[in-house]
Amino acid sequence: MTAVGEEMHALVERLYPLCRSITGDGVRATLDIVGEYVPLQVHEVPTGTQVLDWTVPQEWNIRDAYIADGSGRRVVDFAESSLHVLGYSVPVSRTMPLSELRAHLHTLPEHPNWVPYRTSYYKPEWGFCLAQETLDALPDGDYEVRVDSTLADGHLTYAEHVVPGQVADEVIVSCHTCHPSLANDNLAGIAVATFLARALARETPYYTYRFIYAPGTIGAITWLARNAERIDRVKHGLVLACAGDSGQLTYKQSRRGDAEIDRVLRHVLAASERPHHINEFTPYGYDERQYCSPGFNLGVGSLSRTPYAGYPEYHTSADNPDFVSPEAMTDTLAVCREAFAVLDRNRRYLNLSPYGEPQLGRRGLYDALGGRSDTKQAQMAMLWVLNLSDGEHSLLDVAQRSGLPFDTVAGAADALHEAGLIKT
């Protein structure tokens, strides 16, 4: 277990109790905590704002909620878990028989001791989520039902963190902040994104990296609507979700399928020999479907471990901090860093001495390789880079065609560029 893995898990544990939704103080509290790790620019978008084909909804906040039996004992209590309340429940204060209350109760009969996660964002409703075994134990009779919530004009809150690069072209990293007490979906994604941002800030990346912390669907749509005029700066992107479970890594390709980020992730996962899955794009899932909508068609893929709805604990109380591990989050973070290292160094070069093979010896290039354990491999990389530096092939193309490690190919390109034999 690495120290960074432990720190990421500690962040998950700290964020876990907060009641998040697509709007509200729970999102702000979450961003306040993330802001202790990386500086954030927080945006507040007023209710009623038109964002593409959507409208920013009213803001939802909740103070308390419970179901109490005739003796006043709380048999379902929001204070124990934010999952106990249907997300976006309108206020209610009533006493009713169990027979009437049942229509507002949500359970998982197939997992009788788990509490489901349910929402009703765009239809006024109220309800409670509870374990089936709790419901089965409730006797008939009258129950006090209380949801102390507000649904009023306010704001949708999202945040950005930017790691400046050598160029203004951007890579976006997006994670959703709307789910309440669910560790893998998506506190692990938030933690990995945050520590990825910290790692990149210690380097001098080529691209500018923009981290987007926003509620799912409506948040990404809001970001796109507010950044439409500068969307051409976004050259690559990655959505992080379900980043901490024990499953194999899964990369879901962009709508394009052959975007550079797709090729990079396929290469990095294969070269690392990690067990993994590569999935084709579908217009369902997380916010990659917003970034990849046909009008934008950005090169944005999605990295997860077990994908959404692919594990029984998904959207239930079993998706708790014990379900995610420091080791799994560390592995996800490592793949992100490996992928972005390739992305940052992947260039197209032009051979400035394309007629015949240039004499490398008199330029000291062979001497520079002397004594290396991979001398022959590095020499071959130089020859491959020279041969494929025609302005059409990238270094990733060279690595894949030659079968050489990308780092070796990029190192050869650096040496050839310094010697004045190739240019970008």
C-alpha cells in the first residue's frame, strides 16, 4: 500500500458522509474539501439558466429526514446515511399508515440488508430508501414521516482546477460530484483526479490540463454550454469513474474510436500487461456521452475499473469505503500518469535529412548510446524515428509499428531533435 493510496482512501472516507446531489450545499462542502488538496475555481450558475437544451434546476438542500414509529423511534434516519432519502425529495411532514407509506419506500429484495440509491431530480416526489429486512420488520400501524428539505431557486455548483502547460491546447479530466454516500461511484474518481492534478503540477506538462468537478449530466452540459466558444482548445479528455474497486481496468473509447486518447490508452494498457478491457463507445454511461455528443464530438474516453452497473454493489450502501482500496486507486492513478506521459510526448516529426540514412556517428549519436543496457534497442529506435518522421506518423505510430517501448522511441526523438536531424 503506497502513501498516496492511503491519502486517496482517506479523502474518500472524509467525503463519504456528505449528502451530495446535482445541486446544493453538499456539493459545495465536497468542493471545499477537495480545494484543500488543489486550488479550485468554483462556479455558481443560477437556477433557470439555459444550458444547451437543458435548464439549471432549482437547488435542493436537506437538513433532516426520518420515519418514526408510534413510540417516536426513528426506524429510518437520514442522519445515519444520506442514502436513506430519495434524492431531491420535496418537503413532507405527515402521519400515515404503513400501507400508504409503502408506495414511497425503495428497497433491494435481492440484497435484503443493502440500502439502494434512488433519485427524482426532475419530477416532484418524496421517498425513502431502506434495507428490505428493515421494511420486513415494520409492523402495521401509523408512522410519522418527515423530510425537512428545501427546493428553491439557487445555483448549480461546479469547479475547475487548471495545471498550466507549455501550450494552450487542453486535456480535460472530468469526474462527477453528484452522488451521495457512494465510494466507488464516484468518490474514488474524485480522489484519483485530485491526486493526478497534484502529480501533474509537480511537472511541466506539454498540454494544459483542466480538471472538471461537476454533477453528472447537467454539470457537464453546463460546462459545455459555458465553454462553447473555446471548446476547440480541448484536444483530448478522460472521464474518471468507478476508479477504486478490485476489478480489471476498463477503458471505454470515445465516439470517434480512433481519437489519440483512444490509441494512447489502448497502447498503455497493452504495454503494461495489466489485465484490462477495451469497450466501444455507447451513448450511455457517464459524462463522456456529453463530451462525445455529435455537435462537440470531442476525443474523450472514460477510464474505470468495473464499469457502471457492472457490480452488485453499484448504487447501494455496499459501495462504501471498504469496497474501494488504496491499491486499486493507486493502480488507476498510475495508468492515468502513464497515459498522459505518452500523450504529452506524442509528436509528429519531419526528417530534415530524408535522402538516405544520415550519418549518426559523426554527430555523436552512437557514442551517446555507448554503455547502455538497451543500446541496440535505442539504436533501432533512432532508425525507426528517422524513417517514419514524414510529418504523418506520430511517435506512438513508431512505437506500435516497431514494437519498441514508447519511452525508448521518445528518447530517440529527443536525441535526434537535439542533433538537428528532425523537427516538429
